[in-house]
Amino acid sequence: MINIMKTNLIVINGACGSGKTTLAQKYAGNHPLTLCLDIDDIWRSLSHYRDNRPESVNLAKQIAVEMAKVNLDEKHDVVIAQIYREVNYIEELENTAKSCETNFYEILLYLDKDEAIKRFIERGKAQGYADGFRPGSSITLDGKEKKLEVMYNEMMEAVSKRPNTIKIVPKLDDIEGTYAEILKNIDA
């Protein structure tokens, strides 16, 4: 049984454009001193990160784990929004939560593949990119829709190995409803 008095390490997984970051920021905004980690931001803060893949990716992940430990040890929540395509890192985060005597929640914002790609492209168009893809991004450089399909398939393969993942279907244009679903599952 989970002790709700403990702090929380919450992983919000989902396809690109599913609302992960928005929901993580909303959670942090409603829970003082929550660390809202964006591993991509950490990755981009490393000099020459693109020229040094996969080392820079692994380094960003390890920095995120250490940051999470500090906040959890101080008895404050951590929320991480990221598309997870490998089980090892999710397991590392779960082990970090255990070592910090913290609740661990793994949430998947589930969309079917076609809907996920459609939402990603619509978001990109709303941000001013004519075809929905930011020029120079890794998704654009690696094949656009095909890259999104590969990422989605890898994410779903990883999730299939994680039986305790909480699956929530994010409602289009209803961040409040989706957020309420997350809170309901965390408080359960």
C-alpha cells in the first residue's frame, strides 16, 4: 500500500505533443517546491550535445537523476515529462524513488499512433512551422512522421514491459480534465 504522506516521483510518459510538459508544469505549479525536470532542457544545456550523442543523452539522464534525488531527499516532489522508449531508465527512476522512500507513479498519456502524430503536427503548425516540424530538430532531420512512428512504437514496447503504468487518455483541449485524472490516480 502506498503511503500518501510520502513525496512523489511522477513520470509522465507519452508521445510527442500529448501534453506531458503542460501537465508536469501544472502539477509543479500546484505543489510548491516540486522539481519539474525536462531532460531535453538538461541535454540542450550541455555544450556540443548534438555532436556527442549518445554520451550527452546519457549524461543528461544521470544529471536528472541526481537532481531528482536532491529534491526527494528534501521531501519535495519531482515530476518528469519525457517520452520513454527504454525500460532501463524508467527502472532507474523507480529505484531512485525507492531509495528515497518516495512514491513512484508512472503515467502514460495514451493516444493511438495516428492521433499522436496528428496532434504533434497541429502543435507545430500552431507554433508557426508550415508543415508542423521545426527546422533542424532531431525529429525533422530523422524523417518527420516516420521518426514519430518509430518513437511511438518504441515507447509502446517499453510500456508493455511496465505492468503498473497508469494509462490516461488525454482529452483534446481539456488540460483540466486530464490533470484531474492524473491527481485521481495519484491520490488513489
